Amino acid sequence: MSTRRALAAAAAVMLAAGAHAVDPSPAEVANAAQAAYDRGVATRRTDPQASLAAFRESAEGWERLRAAGIRSGGLEFNLGNACLQSGDVGRASAAYLRAERLIPGDADLQANLAHARSMVSTAFGRSGGTVLVDSVTRVWHLVPHDVRLYAGTAAWPLLGALGAARLLVRHAPQGAVRAAGTAARWALGAVALLFGGSVFADAARARASGEAVLVAEGVVLRKGNGDGYDPAFAETLGPGVECRLLEERPGWLRVGLPDGRSGWVRSDQA
């Protein structure tokens, strides 16, 4: 399992912290979490219990930064690594899935997520959207979310400026100048629509298909939102099982499994 992103991610968290209030500072929390992770790796063979405690300490540190409101794909990646090393497959998968929304297409992340999924005791065939939707999203996710957001946002005022300049010029430009201006307007229009549109599509898709990951052992899906309801089926589920979030009620979630079955779980189990 790759961990080479860890130090770079710690630095990214320090830069991303900005005005977020964490006591001690985000830099200190990130450094402590990274040091605990390194200690866990160093003692994994010689002192498994101390190693496990160190990985849990690392996970707590990264989780503390999340709780402070810091949004970072590297942070989620590190949290997933620490959770997985401490044996918490469910929370590791959840962290990797959150990271996937922030740094889609990252090779290390995909490898670690695949490893976490291989450790899930209850496996289902994964179902996605249509072939067209999945193919298009794979293409635009080759460009990071923030790059698409900034490029799409910046293209609109530049496009407007070119249009205004064209209207203010007394005589229409000829030849190569006119062709260059037209090409620039088409290029900026394409960037604004494709990149900006992909960001909106990502947000809409995320809202339309909320995800949940089970984090508890022996989860019973029930027919209603209460322990008094009968199980939806006899099989119990374990940590790391990925579901679609269908409905929320106080203390309970209705989730759909990849095989089409659904039921209610306590919100602290997912």
C-alpha cells in the first residue's frame, strides 16, 4: 500500500488551513499525525500493539483536522491510510471515497482504495451509471476539480472582454487577426462550457447519488427506521460495504446495496 504522498499531504494541509482555528495549530497536528504514522510503520514488525496504537493516533490527528473544516484530498488520503493500517476498513474506504472526489484519477489513491475494497468481507458487484456517463466523467476527471473550477470561472470574463473589444473596434479586423480572435473566442467558450459544466455536473451527480459506507460489524438492515422492525434479510453486513444513500431520518439511514436490496441502518453504523 503506497504511503509516499504522506509528507506532501501534510504540507498541503498546513497551507490549506488558513483561517481554520485548531489548537494546537494545523501544522502541529499534521506533523504529529505524520510522525505517529511513521512510528506505526517502523514498529509494525517488532511491536504490533504499539504499531496499532500509533496508527490509531495518526487517524485521530487527521480526523481532528477534518473536524476543523479543512478540505483536502491529501488529508483524506492520509486518514484512509491510517484507518486501514489500524484495521478500520469501513472508515478507510469512506476516507478514500471522499479523497476520490477531491483528487480523482490519482494512481496511489485508486490502488489503496482497491486494496481496502479487497478486505471487505461482504462483496457485491459494483454498479455505476450508464456507459456514456461513466466514460465522460472518466475523461473530465483526468483534470483535477480545482483546475476545472478555476479555468471555467476565468474563461467567462476573458470571453466577455474579447466580445467587448470586438464591438469597440471601429473597423472589423481582417485576415489573420480576425481568425485569431474568432479562434480565441471559440476556445474560451469551450473551456467555460466544458470545464465549468463538468464542475456543476460533478456537484449534481454527488447530490443525486449520495454514498454511504458501513463502518460497524454485524450490521442488520431493517425494514423500517427502528430496532423494532424486522430485518430486511437474514444476512448481516460488515465494515467497508458501500451503499447508496436513499433517505435520512433522525438517527437512521435508508441505504441501497449494489445488488438492489435496501434497508435501514442506524446512522452511527455508516
